[in-house]
Amino acid sequence: MWKIHDDRFVDARHYPDNNPLRYVNGAKTKKQREKVNCIVKFIGATPEDEKIYYLTTRDIPRGEELIISYGNNYFIHE
């Protein structure tokens, strides 16, 4: 789930079968944080038009896990 604004959220849980972003995982460990290969962009002229995009930071070979960092406070660190 993404919190876009104080009163606006995106929850992809309701679209598991046709949402390819379900394959993007958050970096939980130090090793995963070193392999982050995706970033998030919020694009839209107004809050109502804003959309969330995941972009790769390089070419991703077939079979490589897509990993994004949600920031240092998202997961409990080891």
C-alpha cells in the first residue's frame, strides 16, 4: 500500500492477478539493499491525477528479482 496524500492511498492487494508490480519486492536485508534495481516516481499534474510508477535503474536480466527500497524506516533492520 502507498500513502500518496493524507487522505489518499493505493492498495494493489485487490488486483493480484493483473498487477505485474506484485513482483517488486522491498529490500529487507543489507544484502537486498545492495541489489536495489528499481525506483519509484510519482507523476501527475494534481494529486487527483497522480500515478505511481516503478522504474528500473538498469537493464534487468530475465529471472532477476525486482527490488525497491522503501526507506530506512520501513523494515526492521538486522
